[in-house]
Amino acid sequence: METLQSTLAAIARRDADIKAWAYLAESGRMERPGGLQRPLEGMLFGVKDIIDVEGMPTACGASLRQTPARFFDATCVAQLRAAGAVPIGKTVTAEYAFTAPGPTRNPWNLKHTPGGSSSGSAAAVAAGMVPFALGTQTGGSMIRPAAFNGVVGFKPSFGYVHRAGMTVLCDTLDTIGWFTRDVDLALDVAKVFLPAPPDDLPATSGLRIAILPCRSLASLSPEAQRALEDVAADLEALGGRVEWLHPDEDTDTLQALHAGIMHYELARGLLPIWHSEPGALRAGTIDGLKKGLRVDPTQYGDMQRKRAEIENRWRQQFEDYDVIVTPSAPGEAPEGLSTTGSSVLNRIWSLLGWPCVHLPCAMSSKGLPLGVQWVGKPGQDTALLSLARRLHASIDRRGGKLAPSSDI
């Protein structure tokens, strides 16, 4: 199809600087079934390179000896195809979705990190290469790159998106999500995977909103702190009942539990690769693997029991709140490409398995995006997105979508 081919060529030219794509199709086709208009008809999307796409390799950001084309789509890709969307390539990931960064650069400033591990997906959406892209989150791999690239990033409740065809390393943490440049499209994509939004969303006036600054986890930059305070003030001005909460003892414990559980599961997920192809993994990944092997099954079981205990207590503690607002990142995207920045403010929600959405709402003095993280209760994903859409429209002072450059 000529239009698609020309679009792919334009993306390839734009990507020479940003390096968002690990594999980009040179051509493709869009099939329309008998005049039926599907909800995402003809919409192009990127797929993080730990998720399979038929006919494309899955390299997981590693230097593997062989990366043959996959025979089947991952379940999430197949569902999006059925809705009319077209996968056009694999986006760069940190090695095995851990910490060793890929080559992707931030479209707002090429000297700054795009975050990770879903770096290519967030950058491709921010640069207007595709309307949406799939990513994954184990710690902060959706919300942090969404924050650094100024896009909407949504991490569903754990287990709500099927992971068949994804390279799963952390079995009780890994979650598939997506990036868009507005909440409307995030909701459209959500309809492929999740129940329909409820009809009885609470009115903005009277909403109970918990603000969690999580000060024990990270010191916010002055501009990130101001963005959080501005959102809280805006919500109060709209009639919301805002309460600042500080469950720092629990957040510190959750942070430690996430580290132990993640390393334990990562080590066992990577063990076959390390045994077969030790040269394929970078030093930082191997260090994380070795750290996880030092955690024994008894310790892991104890951590999972403590995790369940706190999660149950938090369900009760936040039962009467409609939404939780908390920082997405300590500040703007850091300069440099050797790391992907800090995910310290995202990990507890990955551990709890609660749905999160990052909404951009400000710009730093250096011209880089800032925003906040909105958290819902487990299973209330589309309610969270619907509420976020309404509130974002009311508090967004930018007057338009974030766009670091002209669209493809």
C-alpha cells in the first residue's frame, strides 16, 4: 500500500536521530474485512521488542546469536489486529526490559534519556511516528518514559492484558500497557482489552483525591514539586476533596519488597539465557541476575506474603478515595544516555498491581515535559482512564498536545 510505504519511509528518516526502532517494516498492508469499520481501523502502532509480532524478530535488546522471525503474534498484538490496527515494527527496549539502556534518545532533547525500559515506544509516540505503542512495566518502565517524553502512559491492573507471546521475566510483576498522546486514544485502546467504562462516574465536585508525595522515596525537583502542587490546587478548585497522605513506612517497605521480588524472578527468568549465551547479556544485567540468585525461595515466599498483607491493607485504607495522585518521576528527563533515570516512584504500584496513568501537565525551564501519576484501585482501569480524561481536560494549562516535533 503506497501510503503506508511512504509513511514507513518517513518514519525511518526521522528515526535516524531518535533511534526508537529496533526493527521497522519496509512495507506492509492493511486489510479491511468486508466494509466493516473496526474501532482502530488502519491505525499504526509500535510493539516493544519483548513482545512477538508475526514475521518480525524479537531480540529483547540483547546481542543474541539468532533472532528469527516469529511465527505468531502475541495475544495482545492479535487483539489489536482484530480491532483494525497495524503493527509496523519493534521498538527499542532496555536489555530484557531491565536496566541496560538501548540507543533511543529523547525527542525533546537528544542529549537526554527517554527513560526505560519501554524507551522506543514512548519516544516513537512522542515524535509522532505512530499514534500508539505497546510497552511493558515491571518497575517503572511505562510511567517513567511517559513522563520523560511527555505522553500519556497507561499501565493496567496486573493480569488484565494477556501475556502470551511476551518474554516474561518477572512473573508476578510484568504488565503490558500502552502509550498515546491523549487520553481519548488511551481509552480506545483500552476497549480492546478491558471492560467498558462505567456509566456512573462520580461528579468532579466532591471527588475524594489522595495526594501521595512519597517523600521518603525521592526528593522532587522544585519544578516537579510545583507540578504536583499545581495539580492538587486545580483539583481543589474544581471541587475535589484533596487530602495529602504520608504512608512512608509502608512505601519504604513496598520499595524493598519490589527489589527483592523483582531480582528473584528476573534471575530465574534469565537463567536459561545466561547458561546458553552468557555473552549476550551486559554486565549490569548479569549483576542483577546474580543478585537475584542470592535470594532463596523461603525469602521469596516471605516477601510475597508481606506484599499481600500490605496490598490488602491499602485496599481498605484507600477504599473511599476516587483516585490517588503521586509524582511520576523525581523530575525531568536527566541528561545523558547511560541510564534510564529513576523508577523509584513507580515501583510500589507495579508491586501492588494497581492501574496507573501518567498525564503530562507542565514543562520544565529546560523545555522538557513534567507531569503526575494517577492511580486507581485494581480492576477499575477504565474508570481511572475516564476520570483522567475529564480531569486532564480541566487542568491542562498547555493548551494542546505535547509535540516535540512535527508529526510524521
